[in-house]
Amino acid sequence: MPAPLRLVTFWVHDMRLGIDIHSVIEVMALAPISRVPSAPPYLAGVINTRGKVVPVVSIRARFGLPADPMHERTRIVLVGVGADTVGLLVDRVGQIERVDPGQVQPPPPSLAGALADFFRGIVRSGEELIMLIDTQRLLSTDEQARLRGVGRG
């Protein structure tokens, strides 16, 4: 029997999302985010963490969801995307869920187009569904290259 999949779960808008714990570097309280001129709409800005400038992607904007004010439960989830570190701005973080990898279903056909590319599957946890984000497909190769240059003179 395969080892359980461990997911760091969080909410954005009314969606419960999850990322494989092996992709997560750290979950941070909201830090000051510096805006970047002429940045793509999904880029909330950059943060400085441990002397490293890290781009922060708004999951709301990336998924085309309405903006919402940040609050005391807003978090930044640092994840590895390729060889880079990227912060994901989320509404609130849940708990670590253990799920059987055999229970992961493909994304529903109703998630047509580009949005479906961000997800690697969907899994039920109790009465809730968790959409699994594929961090390696959250940003295209071109977008990753563009973000690599953010914050560099």
C-alpha cells in the first residue's frame, strides 16, 4: 500500500486547496509585500525573507477570482517551483491532511482551459473536496523566468 499523501491545505475564496507537503518550504504570517511596477496582475509583489527577495503570487488573481482585503488570517505559503521559491498568497491555512493517493481523482471536465492546468487532481476529505495544486504548472516556464528577474536591479 502506498504511503499516504500529506497535503498542506488552505482556502482561497470558497475553495479548499492543497499542496503536497514536499513542495512546501514554509507557511508565513503575512509580511510586508512590495509592489512591482508593470508586474503581471497575478503578482502581488515581492517579500524579503531571510535576505532573499521572493515573488508572491496572488492565488485569487491567478485563478481569476475577485479580490479580497488581506486580514489577520492571510498567509504566504512558500513553495518550490522548479529551482525557485515563490510565495503563494492565500486567505487562510488549514491543517495537514493525510489522504490515500488512490483516492485522488483527475480534475473535473468542467475545469476547462487554463485553470485545469493548475490542478493535478481532486480528493475528498470527510465532506469536503480539496483541489490539489500542481506547483510545477502554476507558472509557465516564461513566467518563472520573468519572476526570477523581479527585484533584481
